Amino acid sequence: MTSKYYLAFDFGASSGRGIIGKLDDGRLELSEIHRFANGPKEINGELFWDFDSQVAEIKKGIKKALESGVEISSIAIDTWGVDYVLFKQDGTPARLPYHYRDSRTDNIPQEIFSIISEQDIYKRAGIQMMQLNTLYQLYAHKKAHPEDFDGATLLMIPDAMTYMLCDAMTCEYTEASTSNLLNAESGDWDFELIRKLGLPESIFPEIVQPCTSAGVLRKELQEELGCGAIPVVKIGAHDTASAVASVPAPTQGDWAYISCGTWALLGAELDKPFISESARLAPLTNEGGLEKTIRFLTNIMGTWLFQETKRVWNEAGKKLGFPEIENMAKLSEPLKYLVNPNDGRFAAPGDIPGRVVEACAASGQGDSLSDAEISRCIYDSLALCFREKLENLQNILGHNYACLNIVGGGTKDKFLMQLAADAIGIPVVAGPVEATSIGNIMGQAIANGDIKSVAEGREIVKKSFGLERFEPDASARSAWDAAYKKFMSIK
């Protein structure tokens, strides 16, 4: 097989990367050619994404890829879920896209539930209720700025970026599934739900499957970048969909996964949606995957807690990196302080260390935690939250998982991986780190006919990237069991 080169853009909640994937003789090599910051932009007290800057960074990445001298077979973009752009009839955004942490959706769910119940919404979409979902965002947006909807077309964030490259005004299935506006069974927009919410049906474009062509670079971009008509592909545009596609899953037996980054998404891969009242209460969500699979998963706050803690401490003059935070935690007494990582007080940017202390005080654990104790509290609490969510998943599906595959940037934290294995009591297989970019590239390879399936892609992952196995510490089991009881009592 001739070497093939694919350009993947992976946007996270704090940074983005352009990565070239070289596929040759059943192995994949990655080269990062562009990295950039990607954070919220505050304007008059509201949070937005700097869409123009994001598109400019994509163009910089393409230019760098071209300058590397390789022949790019295709380009694809993945991002976080739920956020969107409303495009006016002239093809320009009505306004900057809102950031999912913007406060305008406060109290919106309760208003919507007076129109249609939370239970009925879940029966239709099968999506975990989070006020950041597109459903709640659009309702709030229309209340504040109804003029943005006149003659507009809604594109989810990665689809909006793709549109800026190649004129494809379509929504990719895995990303659209995070909106809470798709019917889980049909995989298409639930227009009955949309009408109940008073949203215009006309803004919702065609939904297309991942691993399909979106077109080629616009002629003006070809001229600007000095290149030809490079194909642009729709892959698993939701970053977790691409990450799950790269999970080096065992070929036999049941397995579960966590895509661990700013958010930690824990779940299982299913052939069809699983919608029940117990799943809603868990809460578990039915999002789309490659090859029409379902990502049956739940959202956990993830490394966001470490990211914000580090930022706050750094701004206070404490020059602590992630390794220093980890070392402090290792030296602190284990399982002494615990919080619920999914507590709403941790959702918004701000003083996460102070909020950890506040949560500990509220549950009677004390209010004089040192920095080391705050660090250890976050580590232990995340590990126990992983256990809780995995047990919920197993109970609802009736499976006992023998292995937990953790992929993504969080796997670089080996201490967290070991604590996860200890808390859960089953082996953790960690890696690959660049799971999302790998899944993006595999999706492009499938679209181009260079590999046949996700299963084939997963075998390539196993051959190409080092994985690390963490065995649970049996001697610590009783301590973790006792801590789990405490954790569940303070939730």
C-alpha cells in the first residue's frame, strides 16, 4: 500500500491541533504540525467562541501541512459537542457562536419542561439532561435574539468549520446527536419536538453519516493557500465519537471505555439505543457513533477540575504544573476528602480549589484543606466517580465488564489511571493519548476506501501505539470500598 497522508483538526475546549496521519503498511504515525489556544471569549458578560480565529487557525494548519511536502489525501475536523453557528442567507454567521458554559441557559430547562416533560424529551432523544445541550441553548437564543433565526441555517460547530472550507451545509450525525434534538431511533431531526419548542424547522439542514465526502476546498481557499482541490471529509465530527472509534478494544468479551479529557465520557458501544427510565435517571445518554453504533455513555467533569485548579493557582502566583499537582497529591493522605466531581458548583470557570473546600465544608469534612489535600481530593473523587458511573452502566445493561479502556489526554496522568483501576477493581488499559485525532484519521481512511471498517482501524491502533495496563491493588480494596460508601453518601 502506498503511504497515505491525512490532515486532522482536533478542537478541544482549551486548545486545538492540526495533526498529519501517515498510514503505511497497516501502521499509523502522527505528526503534530500546528497547535493553538482555543478558549472562551467574554463579551459584555456573555461567553462566545472566536469563530473567525478558529477558521484562521485551520487555514494556518493547512498551509503548514502543505509546506511539509506531503500529499494530503483529505482534511477533516472534529470538536466538542452541543455548540452551533446560525448562518444568515449570505453565508455569514448571525453572531459569534455561544460557548456552552454561557449562563444564558440558567433556568431554561425548567421553562422547557413546562411545555414538554423531561421524561418525554428523553424518550425521544435518549440524551442526558444537561442545560448546555443545544436544545436549551437554542431556546434561550431565540428568546434573546429571534432575529438571528430569520432565513438562517444551523450548523453544529465542526460542520460550520467544514462549511467554511468547502460549502457543505449539512450536519454530521454524531455531532448532531449531542443536540438533544434528534430522534434516537431514526437518527434524524425530531421535528415534532422542534415544533413544540417553537423553533423554526427551516433552520435544520440534512444530516449525513460520518466517513463520507463533504466536497473539496473552496476555489478561493485553493488560491489563497496555493493548493489544489483537496477533498474534505465528514468523520465522527464529535470528538468523543472519533475517540471511541480508536479504542483498542479486545476482540472478545465485554469492554467499557472512558474518553478522558476536559470531560470524561464513560460508556459502552451498543448496536441500538437503550432508552429507559433507569437510563434517564442514571443519567446515561445515547449519542451517535461510527457505523451507526450508539455511544451509551455518561458525562463526568474530567480533567477540567485540574485545568481550572492549575489556572487559579498560577494566577495567584503559585507556579504549579500538572506534574507538581500530581506529586502533591501522591504525598497527601488518600481518601480523606471527597467531593462529587459533577456537582454543579464545578461547572463554570472560576475558583475550583475554593469550591472544593466549600463542598467539603458543606458535607462536614472540614474547611481547612491544604493545596495538596485539594489535589488529592480531586484525584480520589474522580476515581470514585468513574466507579459509580461504571456500576450504573453495568446494572442497567446487565453486563460485568472485565476491562476498562481509557483513551485521550487524561491517560498521560498515570497516577489517575492507577487510582481508577484501584477504585473500580478491574484492569485499566490506557492509551492511545491522541485518541480523537486517530479516530478522525481512521474515519478519513474509511471514507477514502483505504481501510474497510472501524474494526480494522482498531487493529491498526493496537499495532501502532503503546498501551499501558494498570492492575488494581488488591491490598487497597477495603479502603476503596469504605471510601465509596462515603462518596455515595455525600453526593
